[in-house]
Amino acid sequence: MVLTDWIIIAALVFFAFRGFKLGFVLQFMDVLGALIALIVAFSLFEKVGGMIAGVLGSSATLGNVLAFILIAIVVSGTISFCGRLWQKATKSSPVSLLDKLGGSAFGILKGILLIAFMLLIIGSIPLPKLHQTIGESGLASDIGQVTPLMYGLVERALPANVPRLLITPEGLQLRKTRFSDLDGAT
């Protein structure tokens, strides 16, 4: 085992402990809230942004940014609040232990996905020594195999108008498909 493996193990232990502390339902609601918040914010920010810009007398760009942030916070906060209510309601019940054990497993899953994403970003940095160090890690290569699965899930889950994170020779980029540019392309 190399140092990278030990760092990954330490990170997964941290996520397992944090998951145990928070519980499955609260973590799931937080993740679900974040995903739904992003989808709703990307879907509505231009409409709400126009209203905010009109009320504030500001530019459409500022209105859109404020709308996106406001929508994301309200939606995510509302769903997260439901998870916190669940946690309080089940705190001293027998379900609490199952919730905590499930939270530990979910925490490890979140850790694996986060590490896979970080490895993806690190892989796009042009530093051969860093690539060699990660290449020597058995755990990093195992976790790296999750990346294509993540791409497939994200591609199917997100609406078409949500920008995609792409790895290009120029580095990481957010790109949004303009379907009007594709009209008549086939």
C-alpha cells in the first residue's frame, strides 16, 4: 500500500463516521435536496431572474444569478429540513441505529463518489509525477473505475438544459448544448 491508498482509506473512514453521526435519511435528503435544487434552479432561474431584475431595477444577469442562488437555497433547505425533522423524530427509537448504520454505508458511497470526482480532476492536471503517484495506488485505480458509471448516471438524470462538466485538452469546462445550433444538422 502506498501513501495514496492510506489517504483514501482515511477519507473513507471519515465519511463512514460522519455518515454514522448524521444517519441515512438526513444524508439522503441533503443529497436529494441538492440535486432537486440544482434541477429546479436551472429550470427556473431565467423566469425568476427577470422578475427579480424588474423589482430591483438591475441587470438581467444579476437577477439570474440572484434567482439561481435563491431558488437553490430555498429548495435545498426545505428538503433538508424534512430530513432534520425525521432525525429528531427517530432520535431515541430503535430505527435510529438502522438509520445510523445505513448512514455509514451511504457516507462511504458518497466518499467513493467524491474521491472518484477528485481523481478525475487530478487526472486532467498536466503533472506526470502526480499521475504516476495515483497510478501506483490500487485503491485509486479501483475507485477510478466508478467514473464512467457516474457519467452515465448524471447524463441520464439531468435535464438537457443543464450544463455538463467536460474534460477537454484545455482542462475542465462547463458546456451547455444549444439545441438551436443543432437544428438541421442531420
